[in-house]
Amino acid sequence: MMRHLAGLAASLLLLACSGPEAPPEPQAVPVRTITVARQAVPNVIELPGRVEAVRSAEVRARVTGIVQERLFEEGTDVREGQPLFRIDPRELRASYAQTQAALERARATASNARAVVERYRPLVDENAISGQEYDAALAASREAEANVAQIRAQLEASSLQLGYTTVRAPIAGRVGRGLITEGALVSQAEGTLMTRIEQISPVYVSFSQAASEVLRLRRAITAGEVDLDENDRVEVRLTFSDGTEYPIPGYIDFLAFSVDQQTGTVELRAEFPNPQQLLIPGEFVRARIYAGEIQNGLSVPQRAVNLTEQGGSVFVVDRNGQAAMRQIELGAMVGGNWIVESGLNPGDRVIVSNVQKIRPGAPVQIVTTPTGRRPAGQSTPNRSTANQPAAQRQDR
């Protein structure tokens, strides 16, 4: 009995002296990676912009009178010279008739004065009348001719005023709502605004860029760090407020050569075709300016990036085969890839799969694919994938 108790005590002592079992090492997470390499990447600048009409005209009253009729449908396209309003012409028509009668009277007076001169001319040669009488007749004839010319000009002005009673479109475009109604009194002196017309095909999109950024871009182009296209054009693409993209690109057609003193920005403008009139003047859009290509740039696939309030981050494989988080500064996203401004170096191995399962310091295992076989679930690469630069291809 004593021997049995001694053996039990020895067993308990050995059990007490043995420490807890060591926790198992974490299992490596299988991942795929890409190796970052320098390459030519688009130089994209994102700015807010506002749509503007290429031409805009205010239709105003050029005579005083009562509006009789509106001759257009609001919000429709009108052609240049199309009648828009009709103003009561009766008063101006009467004034025209009065001026026309005065012109006929002046012409009769001038004709009589010319006849007197013709009669006096031979009498002067015969000394039948004095030279003073002839000179007076000649002066009266010239005065009568001048009076005719003056009244003829008044008649032309009266004709213009009568023509202005039909208010016509000064340009072709989309007409807005009528700002006056039938029976309203419009004034020539005040230039009563009646409606507006805007040409919206094509349209302008205006935006402002910080003067320092414009200077940096010019220096980069001069130094050869940024290459424009063969025509030195700068392409611009638009995104609507709902996130959809406008399908037709535009091009920069104006760059101000002065800096706004209040905002410190430089005004830029792009012209866009607008055949379906999807772009509306006054609308705010997001502009993506493709100012050439940056030589020796870096980019990573969108799926590799975690977006946070501080910016973006990616996981890279360190020397110990573990995942390390790297904070990066992101540029624009082009074709499913984020352009990296800073935070990565050429040769870094960025993890592009199982990103949600990885924690900093976790061991990872880079998945390799036998030649001629693809990982499960990976489809045949299309032409655009096959032509991606080496920095965008998965390590094999």
C-alpha cells in the first residue's frame, strides 16, 4: 500500500513539474503576389468641373410695347432667326407711315428746288437775275436734298424699329423658359429680358487647378518625365455625380496664363461633343485629365489595396516570408489599377489574394502554378490582361 502511494506521488510530482504545451505555430496563408516594377503609367489629374454652354444669348426687347404672342415652345431647339415673340406693331407702324409721308413731302420740295435752279441758270448768264438770287436758289435746293436724306434715314430707323416687333433668335440652340407673358409691357430703355438661348452641342467644361500643380506639370513635361501624345493634346474624361462615366472624351482647348489672386488657381477648359445633350450647362461633374504618361511610375491592382481614412495600404511579403502592412499614397485609378505616388519600391512583392485573411506578421506561402496550368477559378486571360506590363502580372 505504501509503495502504491509513493508511485502515485511521484507521478503527480512529475506532472506538476512539466510545463504547458507550446501553442502550435500559425499555418501559412497561401497567397498570390505581383512584383512591383517601374513602367510608364498615365498621368491622371482629378478635378471638379462645371459644364458651360459654348454660346449663350439673352433675348431682350429692342422696342417698347405690349407682347401679343409667344411663338416658341419652352425648352426646345430653335434655329437662328426663328421668331420667338411678337410685340404689338400698330404704334410703330403708324410712326413709319408718318415718316414715309414726310419723306414724300421732302422729295417734292427738293424736286421743286432743283427746278428753280435749272430755270435760274440761263437767266444768270443773261443777267436777267442777280447772282445772289441764283445762289439762294442753289442753297435752297441743296438744303432740300439734305432734308430728303435725313428723313430717309429716319424712315430706315423706323423700319428697323418696326422689324424689332418680331423678336427673333440671335443664335441657334436650346431656348429656356419665357420670362414674360402675353400682355406684358416690355421696354427698350430697360432692355427687358424675355428668354435665354444656349448652344449645348458641343459644350465646355471649366475647372481650376492649383498654380503650383500646373507649374510642376510644365516642369515635368520640359524635363521629359511626362510625355504627351503625338499631337500634344490632353484628353479629359468626365464622371457624373451618380458615378457613371460620360462615354465621349474631350480635350483641353484653353489654359489661362494668369493666376486667380483670390484662389491661387489657374483656369482650364475642355470641349466635349454633346450629340445626345447629356451634359447640361451648370451641372457639376468630375473631370479626369490624362496629361500624358509618367515615365518610371508604379501601380498596383485595385484588389490589393485596402482603403482607409488615412489613404491606402497593401500587404507585402518581407524577408522572413511574413505579411507586412505598407501605407501608400494613391493617385488615380486607371483600368482597374491604382497609381502609387509613394510607399512602394521596385521589387516589392505585393499580395493580391486572400488579403482579408492576412494580418501583419502572419506567415504566408506564395502559390506557384505548374507550367501550362492555371489556379482553380482563374479564367483564360483576355488580350488586355495578356498585354499588361510585368508589374501587373502575377508571380509564377
